[in-house]
Amino acid sequence: LHVDPLEVTQCIEWFKSIYGTDVRISRGTTHDYLGVMLSYSNKQVRISMADYVKKVINGFIEDIHGSASTPGAENLFQIRNEEARVKLNYEQAQCFHSTVAKLLFVTMRCRRDIQTAVASLATRVTEPDEDDWAKLRRVLKYLHGTAYLSLALDASNLTFMRWWVDASFAIHPDYKSHTGEVLLLGKGGVIGISRKQRLNTKSSTEAEVVGVDDASSQILWTNYFIKAQGYQISETLVYQDNQSAILLEKNGKQSSGKRTR
């Protein structure tokens, strides 16, 4: 690829004329953008937010030491009854809300490994309790031990879209399920989403079907986006681990019997 240095210089001058002389030019294989470190090498990009993660941990009102093996424990989705809950004071509640918002920023950019835990905590920001506080501390301890973990991406095949969609049935206290989806275009999860389903389902099969329906808008949008960049999509595959859901999605009513819930 040949780039005319004169055209690049003219483009930079044009930006400066609009945004002023404070425009910062970053050259080379490593770039820092809004706390996101981008490092390019061997047709691959590594995305890291180690410094930002450290700022989040250091800005927490309690000291975080040690590490945790996982960002979430078995009680991640469990909530005590209203009479047994101990709500946080105002200062803690504000810190909880602010920290979860910062972690959402991190998850969307490079830390797919904490998405499920942060998605669960994001549903608790209005009235967090001491259990939620402990769950947030666990996420921060996990990040304390894995601050330098990065996301490696390469787009070795932009015409073959591979999606993985899964659902955890009735995992939330209101018996709603939880959907997870990820897109690979080569190496690494280009898009990763973890979210609570909006409606109650009667079985794991139904939860899986709802999960694919939730993911379908993102799948279609991504296909249109890739096509708009000049690439022709050869195939789009959605991987699931529920055979009944796969048959329903492929065949519709033909795979639905009297016992289908």
C-alpha cells in the first residue's frame, strides 16, 4: 500500500484548521486512544487497558490487594430477600455506580472475560447492597491480578462470519435468562455481548431461541457493515449447543411437537 506523504500532510493540516493546533499526531505501531493501547504487529492488533484498569482500582474507595481466580463466584446472580439485604450508604452507592460504569467501558473494548460479571452488576446500580459490593470487589481483585491481559485480534477472513450464541436459563432472580454472544473473524472476539433477556422463558430451549433472536439484529448489522466496506460475505454461521433450539430455528413449526414448550 502506497500513501502519498503530501496528501497525508494536507489531511493533517485540514484537521488542524478545524480543531486547532492542539491536534495530536500519533505515528508508529503503538497508539494510545482514550486509555486504550493499540499495538500492531504481524497483521495482528493487541488491545490493552492496563493503565486505565489500574486507575479504576486505585480510584476505588477501598484498597484492593491480591487476586481472584475468576471475576465472578457461584453467587453472581443470587440476591437476598428484601428484608435480609443491607443496602450501601450514599458514598458507597455512588462509588459502586461509577466503578461499574468504568468497567462497562473496559469490557466493551478489550476485557471480554469480565463481561458477564459486569453485566450482572450493571443491573444492581440503582439500589446496591453489601453482597453487590463484595461481587464488585471480586471483579476488581481479578483485574488487579490480570491488569496486563490483552485482547489479540486478527481479521484473517472477512467473508466468513462465525458467531457463538448461548443462553443460561432462568439464571436471574426474576427467572429471566442471560444471553452471551461473540463474533470471530479470525482470532479473538471482535464483538462480545453479555446481557439479560427481556422476557421470561419456559425452558432452556426457548431461552436459546430467544438468545439467537436477540443476537440477530447485531448479526445482520455486522453483515451489512462488512459489505459496506467492500467485502462479500460468503457464509454466516451461528454455533449453538442446544440441538432442539437449532432444529426449531432451521425448520420452524415442523420441528415443534405437542411437548415443545
